[in-house]
Amino acid sequence: MIRRISLAVLTGLVIAALVAGCDKGGSTGESKVVARAGDIEVTLADFQKAYQAITANSRPDISTLEGKRNFANDLVNQRILLAESERRGGIANADILAQIEVNRTNAMLGELYKREIQDKVEVLGSDVKELYDHRAFNVRASHILVDDEAVAKRIREEILSGKISFADAANKYSMDMGNKAKGGDLGEIRWGRTVPEFQKTAFELEPGKISEPIETNFGWHLILVRERVPQEDRASLEESRPSLRTEVRQQMEQQRMREYVAGLQERLGLEWNEDAIETLRDGIREMQKLDIDTIPEADRNLPVVAPADLDTPLATWDGGEWTIADYIDDFRKKPAGTRPPGLIPHNGLKELIRTAQIQNVLLGIEAKRLGFDKLPEVNATADRLKEQVEVELVHSAFLQAADVPAEDVKAFYDSTMAENPDALMADERVDMLIVTNAERSKIEEALRRMRGGEDEAKVIAEISMDTRTNRRGGRTGLIPRGQYAAPVDEVAFSNRVGKGWSDPIVTDTGIGAVKVLSQEQPRPFKLEEIKDDLTRLLAQQRGEQAFEEWLNQQRESRNVEIYDDVLELYGQPVS
């Protein structure tokens, strides 16, 4: 009986033996064959390298002979799948091949980071104590981020004269989209968690005072320290030393990386095109005018730039450049949440481009200059990914070939409804308006205004911090439980249709209120509603069955043999 094949095991293994090749040149114990399948051989050395290459928490149990047999069988299965991939022509998809090269580049950058950054950082006991001493108190602070010093000074004067509160000024002027709606609130800050210039001022500032404008790579800041929070119950230095040492090392590595990249920029002659940065900021302004609900997910938070400007370089260096088109293309490959959701300061945008985009390009140039692209471990990493992809593509071909007629889908639906109807039930759902904020006073203000007849969409857009809904009047559409915090669900699903706005709801992350517009009770799905899902499920099942049958046939035709006497040698001295 051939055991059931696990694709997770197949694709999870790292095929180190294939990178090394089958060692047939000697008569040592490591060249002994543990498994054979026709012309495929797995040696004891292959077995050991493949097992050691798996991360420790993912390794299968091979403490018994049965465990060793299973692992040897998995290696044989991989070899069969790779042979089939070669027969089919290997990987033809250009996007997949490009991703493999990205993986190769990342492996190269990883080696550069290890050798040029990590290995050149030394943490002393005095460094650990210095961090511990700085952690005697935290600060609760807020900030306002703007583009230039003069604007920061004017805002500071407005606040000091009593014309506007710090929180309202942050909401009105700040370019930090992440917290302006919270009055610039940064929460509680520990020493070592912000950039040095900001940190120095925040920890020296007296509570209740507003700093002079402070410049960082992100722009100009006004800082308000609300209070210092003593850390009286913290662990002793000796108890904290291991975690503090790790944190100090991280900080030192970050500083070393900043210095290293600065040196590269100078050596390669990096220059910024300030006008192009402003063109890009204009594109972000245009993006903000669009209705986000009409934009496909892939295009959200991307600047709207005239075609004639796309090839304009944002930055140039010896032998290279980074254009507006490069900026857009790079961010299009990343989740929308990583892109600036709104206008940020000129210098902040440069810093984003430098750290999120250009930095790795420059590091790649340096890594190749140092020859890291030729390192065996770098190429082995990319080769392993390629092999894993080839295994998965062979498997996927069986899933895609699975045929599921409509009558089979209906029969599956009917039988499931008869035998296990709960499996095909639609969740209870509500459609509601929601408003959230970090401050209870803001929610109370919103409720007072909306209950008083003010336009709900306008109030919600002004006050709500829920970025999923605040640009569409707070409307959630029909949603099941679990989309919001449990206290919100408890109120929203308590038959509140037609009862107006709830009282403020306290959660771990802030305050909210809801107005339930409609509620759907749990009900059986109609076939048409889930036909596509059921088709995919049946295709998955049938494809997996076909794949397993094919692989078992391959094993039988190749007459797979596992040699227990050689497997027993694993972990023993060999000669």
C-alpha cells in the first residue's frame, strides 16, 4: 500500500540534494543509496542535506525507521515531479521566472546584509545599560507633520495664542495620514522607537509644552508631550539584558545600514530631481480627488500623472535612474496599504522613495560589485525556489484539468443540503453606518451632531478613523460578524434595525458607534449563489485525486525501492 501523498510535504521540502547532485564518485557511506526509482537515486548525503535544509520547526519526525522511510519517499516523489516538469518544458511563465530572479536578488542582498552589516556590529554591555537607563520613562506624545519650517512656526503660534487646539491643528494641517484624525496622537513612545532627532526632543520636552519645529527626513514636526510615564515596575537590568541586547543590535544594524547606504549614495553620485518630486506630489493630490470605491484595488493610492511625465527621473546616479513610472510600477506590485494614502511632505516622499525603492537597487549594484551574485549559497536559494515552483506547477496542471459538469455541482449541493445543511448556511449579516475615533469626546460630538439632524456622511468623513468606510458615509454594506471588534458586533447584531445611533462603544483600539440599517438572519445558500465556489471545491477534490493516482502510477512503473539498512546509517558516523 502506497501512503497518501501530501503536496504540502512535497513543496515544503528544500531539495538540497538536487542542488548538490547525486554523489556517485566515492564509496563512502554518504554515497550509499537510500532510495531508487528507475533512473532516480537518492543518496544518504542527499537525504541528510535535504533534511538539514528544512527549518527546525518544520522538519518531519525521522526518529523512527518509519519516519525515515516516509521522508525518503517524499524525496523520491519530488524527483519524479521534477522529471515530469522537465518533460513538460519547465517553467514558461515570464512572471514566475521574474519572481525567481527577485528571489535570487533577495538572497544576494541577504548575504550582503549579513557580511557588511550584521557581522560588523558589536554590542557591548555598556550599550545595553545605556538603553536600559533611557527606558526609565516613556512619553505620551502627539505631533503635527508639515512640509516646511515656516508653516510649522505659523501653526505653533496659532496654538499658543489659543486660536486652535493642538488636536484640531493636527486634524486640520498635519500630513501624517496615519494619525491626523486622532489629533496627531502617537500613543506611548519608548526610547529607541523613533528617529533620533524626534526622539531627543520628545524625551527632553516638558509635559504640556510644544516644541519648536524639528526637522527629520520626513519633514517638519511640532511635538506635544502630554505626559511622562514612569516605568517603575519594569524588570531589572539583568532580567532585561537578553531582550535589550537584541534590541540594541537591531538599532545598531539600522544605524550601520543608514551609514552604509549614505556611503553608496555618495560614491554613486545620487542626485534628486526636486521638480519631479513635486510633479509626483501633484499626482498624489489628483489621486485624492478620486472616489476610492471606483478604483480597482491594484490602482488605489497610486498617483495620477500625465503620460508625458512618466519617464521623468526622480533620482539619478552613475549608470542608473529612478523615474516616476518606476515609482508607480514598484508600488503597483505591492499591497495598496503600503502606498501613501495621501499627500506627504516633500522630504518625506523622498525618504519613502529612498528607503522603500531605491535603496535595494543601490545595494544590488554594490552586492554585484562585491561578487555576492556568484556565491553558491545565493544561487542555491534561487534554485530551490525554482524546484518548488516546478513541483507546484505539475500539481496545478492536474487541478486545472479537472472537469466538473454542472449536473455534478447540483448533485453535490442537493446531497449536502440533505445530509449536512449547516455546511451551506449563509452567515447572519448586518448593513450599518459606523463612526470610530480614538477619543470618546469626538464620538459624542459626532452623535450629538447626527442626532441633531446634521448630514451623517459629512460628520463621519470629518471624524471617523475607519478608513474602510469614512469615505463612503460610514456604510459597511452587508457584513458578517468578525469584521469589527467583539463589542461592536455585540451591539450591531442585537436587533437594532430602526433604532438609530447606538451609544458610544468602547473597544481595545478606540471608541465607536453604529446605526444598523438592515439585518439578514442565517439562511441556506441558494445554488446559484455558491455554484462557482462548489465548482472550485469539486475541481480541487478531483484534481487532487487525479494527481495522487498519477503519482502512484509513476512510482509503480519506476519500481520504487527504499533501503532500510542504509536509512539506519543516518545520524551515525560514516566512512
